[in-house]
Amino acid sequence: MRSEVSKANSSRFAGGDAQELLADYLAHLGNERRLSTHTAANYKRDIDVLIGLAGSTPLDRLQVHQIRRFIAQLHARGLDGRTLARTLSAWRGFFKYLARDHGFGHNPCLGIRAPKSAKKLPKALSPDEAGRLMEIDGRDALAVRDKAILELFYSSGLRLAELTGLKPLDIEFGDATVRVTGKGSKTRIVPVGSFALAALKAWLAERGRMAGADEDALFVNRNGGRLSPRAVQLRLKYWAAKLGLGSRVHPHALRHSFASHLLQSSGDLRAVQELLGHASISTTQVYTQLDFQHLAKVYDAAHPRAKKKS
């Protein structure tokens, strides 16, 4: 019976019915799934691309190899892996709906993966820009807290989740270190610079008056509870704009700046790997990219065959 329904429906899929099917799907997204107009418009855009690539081929005749070719064509046009993954997701959802409500016999998008995107890293701040970001001159408790957060980010290269998970006892002022619980619940000890230690001491004096009685987080909000990662992001964005650095500054950019500046100064990739908490040094090599001019200077100064003979 189901095959008969499928054959009956198949006859109306040829020719110009693709746009009619798309209109039905968009109505489904709005009426049944209650998606916003903006989201439905994004689906429409991606599925219009599919219909255009299919050309005269009816949608129910499309096969896996054709979908792979479409993705390859879009990749050749410059679309990155993330965009193509979103596009494939839209196409899969469309075909799933067509199988459920319009008798399509298969989903040609199943099992197809988008090409991987090149890993994009945030642009590191220059040392001068990083220094400017630390120049918070506010005297209120929130400014004191935020200065400690920024100093610790840049001093020790912490991830956002690592910083918000800290407790006061994780800071060891005698050894100038912080105990960090990173990915996979792995613990590492990271040095803390003198500027960050001074900012943390000032914050701990304020924290005693702000934190709730049962709160064990190092950084708390104005209500005395643990400071959320989102709140840290917003405060960093606020200070970056206030100090004239623009809105591109965020926690991961500070981590990248820490790694880049340390690697440029020391050249010790293994040490940077340990400080960042990377399991593989290949991750560090990608993460701490240096500009070519700096590499050329290191080569010219160090390699025995690099110096020109007079």
C-alpha cells in the first residue's frame, strides 16, 4: 500500500513541483514546528540552492552521488565547511519531511558529510593592546573583579570554563600558581604573574563582602552567586569597547594572545602546550600561529646556513 502511495505521489514531483513542495515545507515549519520567519527564510534559501542545482531532475530522483556533486560544486564556489554543514542539514530535513508527508522513498542526503573547515583562530591582541585592556581604573567592586578576571586570563591563558570554575583555594599566592581543572577533568598547575596576583588580592577583599554564605566560586556576580560564562563574555566586551579596542575581544582571544606572546618570547612550544593544557602538541602548533616575519627573524638569527656571507 505504501509503495502505491509513493508511486502515486511520484507522478506529481516532476517538472516545476519543487517550489510547490518547498512552499508546503515552509508552511510545515511555521505551522507545526513554530519556527520563526527568519529561520524559515534561512531554510528556504538553502533549499532554493538545492532546487537550482537539481535543475530539471525531479527531487524524488536525486541520488547520493548527485548530492555529493552539489556539495562539491558549492565548496568550489568558496563555501566553507560550516556553511555546507548547515546547508546539508537543511536538505536532510526537507527530504525527511518529503518522505513523511509526500511519499518520497529515500533521503539522498543521509550519510553525507560536509568538508571540514580550516580552523579559524581569533586574532591575537598586540602586547600594547593587551596592556591597554588591563588598564581598568574603576574603584567599585565589579571593576575590581573584572580587572582580576582580565589579568588572570592574559596571565595564565585559561579557558572561559576553567576561569568560571575556579575557587579561592585554587589560587596559591605563595607559589604564584593557580590550580586549573580543564577538559576531561584534568588538573594542571599554571603560573600566575605578579600583576594578576595583585589584582586577585584586591578582588578577594571585595569578594568577602559580595559572595553568598555558601558560594565557593572565586568570581561572583552582584547577587553573590557564581559568575556565569556569558556574564564574563559581556563584561569583557564592555571593557574592550570602553577602552577603545572594539567588540572583537573575547575570552578566547585573550587565551590566544597569551599563547602567541609567550611563544614569540620563549620559542618553547612544549612549555606553551603544558600551560594551555593541550593533550597534543599539534593543537598548540595550530593555536599559536606566528606571523612569517617573526619566523624569518628567528631563522636568520639562529640557523647556521641563514647568515649571508660578505
